[in-house]
Amino acid sequence: MPAPGRMGLTSDEREELARLRRENRRLREDVDILKRATASSIGRCNTGLL
């Protein structure tokens, strides 16, 4: 928490925020890939192409 009268983030907090945003982006990409793979797999199962 910033001291009274002080606004913004410390450099450590900015670094952590950037790291967490990168991690969040990677995790969202992983989830998207897994959703696509699941949908593709379900589509193949329904058509009997396995």
C-alpha cells in the first residue's frame, strides 16, 4: 500500500504486475488451445473418424 499522499505502484509491484499479466496471457492461450482440441476431438468422435 502506498504511503499517504503517494500514488502509483513501486517498481517491484510493476514488475510483478507485468509478470502476472504475461502468465495470465499464456494461461488463456493454453485454455483456448485445449478448448479447440476438445471441440475437434468431439467432432471426430461424432463422425466416426477415430
